[in-house]
Amino acid sequence: MDDSTREALNTLPEWLRSLADDVTATAALLKNTELPDELRLWVAGAVGYVFKSVDLIPDGIDDLGYLDDSFILRVAAVHALENQSVAPEPLPRLAEGTPLIKSLLGNDYARLEDFVSGLRISVVRGKSPSDIVQDASMAQQMCEDVASFARSYVVPPFAQDERTIIKLRSFLSAKLP
């Protein structure tokens, strides 16, 4: 077992445990109009992904179903912080996880970054990230939707087995555009 697999088996269960709090804290940034719009667009795209009906990995798949959401939040956090003079929490903490994701995905990491970049213009539930950033009531609604998600989120089981990481890599390799 390589070091990145070992680290992932120890880290990914924590990311699943913290997902509701991570997405809630990230969504709260949408209401902060003092933050740059570019940063908030990355946030809106990542938070919107949690509500996409077609995920890279369907949420109902044990062990893996919410890991794509956790990965998206972390990759978007890195991009949200690029060229910014502000670094609001939880973005720096989430961004710290990207070296592990890069290590796990290898060459597929660039495809994940491209996918996350596309989320800045994708429409979820009839709203684009730009709509959410520009309209305080839409940002508020997104935060309420996230709060509802967080209340109903049940941490999925995670098998700390090397096969889980193999399945994760295979799923993302097959599903990433």
C-alpha cells in the first residue's frame, strides 16, 4: 500500500464526517458581499454541486457517494483563493486537502480541476453561480438549502480498505469528462 492510499484511508472518513459543516461554512460565504465576486463564484459553483442531480459518484453509493462532493469543495477552495487578498475560513483549511486529492488521482486530477472550473457557469435548480452571487435572496436560499441538507445528512460508512481507494479512483477516472 502506497503512502497516499494510507493517508487517504485515514483522512477520507474525516472528510465525510465534516461534509455537512464544511458545505455549511462554505455556503455562508455567499452572503458576504464584501468578498470578491470571483471568490464567491467558485463557492457558488462548488456548493451548487452538492445539489446536482447527476453527481460524478451517486450519493447513495456507500463509502464513495459523498467523497466527490468533498473533493469538489476542496478543489474549488484552491481556485477561490487564487489571486485573492482575502482567505476566509473554511477555504484555506479545505484547500489543504488538495495535495492528497492530487496524489490519489494522479493524471485525472487535471480533469477534476477542469470539471470544477465548469461548475462556475453550470445551472443547478434553475440558478447559475452568477445569479446566486448577484442576488442576495438567491444566496440566502442557497444557504437555507444547505442547512436543510446538513440537517438530513447522515455520515456514510467508509471501509478503510485499499479496495475502497481503488474503487474511488476507478469511478472518477471513468466519470470525469
